[in-house]
Amino acid sequence: LFFKTQKAKKIKINFNKKDAVLFSIFLIIVILALFKIIPLIFCFILSIFIFIFKKDALKVDYATLFTFIFFLLASKNFYLIFKNYHPNNIFNAVIVLSQFISNVPATLILHKFTNDYKPLLIGANIASFGTIVASLANILTYKIYLKYNKDGFRFFIKLQIYGFLVLGLSLIINYLL
């Protein structure tokens, strides 16, 4: 609708079934640990195992990783700002805060200030639009786009415009419903 389609470039992907199984098991273990079904130590042990035996696992986009870690660390400081925040405004708070530190850390901060999780969930979902920072997925896909395209700044501006248009439209729809 808004983007000109381009002929897709062929990218050769090496798919290793053993790696897919290994990392799927790792993902399941991480999820089980997050839900406190198994001890977190299993994730730590498996991480060490993967880094020792899978050298490719060390090829990490550290800039993006540190960006997200920064968002999570910043969330501790934002907690101090919001600790006296009125819980009725949680919807607006998660949308505004997400534009600066991403919707995941914003949700982690603000869930402590409400017992009404519906506006928090809807707000976090809507908040993924707007700035490129609003969702880590936006940052990751933009970095991938830059890898294969040269019009990065022009596309960035277009992405921001569309993001805020969709954010505005989503807010209007939410208030009408």
C-alpha cells in the first residue's frame, strides 16, 4: 500500500537441523525457567555449553544487545519516577514511556503500579508503534533493512511517519471502542 515493492534478493540460508533442535530445546528451557517451572541455573549451564561447543553463537550483534540491556537498566530509574504515579493513567504512561525505552521495559516498570492489567496490555501493544525505539522488533528489522539497502535515513523518516500515523489511528480506535 505505502511501499514500493522491490524484487527480492536471493539469500542463501544454511539450515542445520541439529542446531535448530538444540536452540529449540534451549528456548523451551528458558521459557520453563522464566515461569519458574525449573531452576534458572539450567539456563546458565546450557548457555555455557552452547558457547563452548557452538562458536557461531558468539556472533552477536552487541550494539543491539547492549541497547536492550540499557533499556532494562533505565527501567530501574524510571521506576523511581513512576512509583507515586496514579494507576488510572497506566494506559497513557505505558504508551509515552515505550516511545523512549521500548514497550517491554515500560511494561515491566508499570505493571507494579496497577491491578488493572487490561489497559497496560492494550497500551503496551499500541505503544509498539510510534518511534523506532517503541519496540525492539522495530530496531532489529531496521538494522536488517540497513544491511541490504542504502536509503537508510530516508526510510527511517518514512518509518517514523508511518509509525506515528498507526499509533494515532490505534489510539483513536481504542478510545472509540
